[in-house]
Amino acid sequence: MALKKRSKIDPMFNMSSMTDIIFLLLIFFVITSTTVREPIMKIALPKGVKKNIIKQIVRVYVDKDKNYAIDERKITLTRLPFELKEVLKNKPGATVSIHGDEEIDYGAVMELVRIADQLEAKVVLALDPAN
């Protein structure tokens, strides 16, 4: 009895399936690269380290009884914007440092921030009562 081999291995490689896969990958990457957009949030990252020296500081104080002071000089809330404007005119480029008691109402501090912001001053909130 003679045995015959039924399957013969063809030495030729069929490239048609490989080209289909390559074209599908190409189409996939083209479509996904065009759908990538700019990020939703634009974040301003710092450009580098500069020496940022604050030359002049105007200290504004408020205590738990809502007594106000500019550089140790007591003042009423109604006179505060006018007095702060005069102090900032005499010290151009000064930073307004707002100091408040630990027990102060948050709204009173934010009122000072709003007043300084309307005068277009740089504002910082002081955490240490000694500064």
C-alpha cells in the first residue's frame, strides 16, 4: 500500500492579509490623530525662577470686632478704600498684605481683598500674625 502525502506546503507567502492589516492600522492612526484636540484647561506654567523681591508692603489688619487698620493706623471701614488709595499712591507697586484674626468672619477678609482688588493692588493673605 502506497502512502501519499495529502497536504503540500506552498513555499510562497501570501501578503494580501498582511497589507490589509497594515492599511487598517494606518486608517486607525490617521483618524485618532485628527481627533486629538488641545487640552480643555490651559495651565500657565512658570517660565523660570526669578528673584521676586517685594520692596514695599502695605499691611491691612482686621480683628474679630471688625476694627480695621492700615500699617498700625486705625481706620473705619468706610474710610478704608480712600486711605488705602492714598497709601498706594505714595508707594507705587506696593503689595497689600491682609492680616486677620483666627476668629474673624471670612466675609470681612474677602471684603478687604475686594477693596484692594478694585484699587488694582497686588494682594496677599498673611497667615503668620507676626508678618
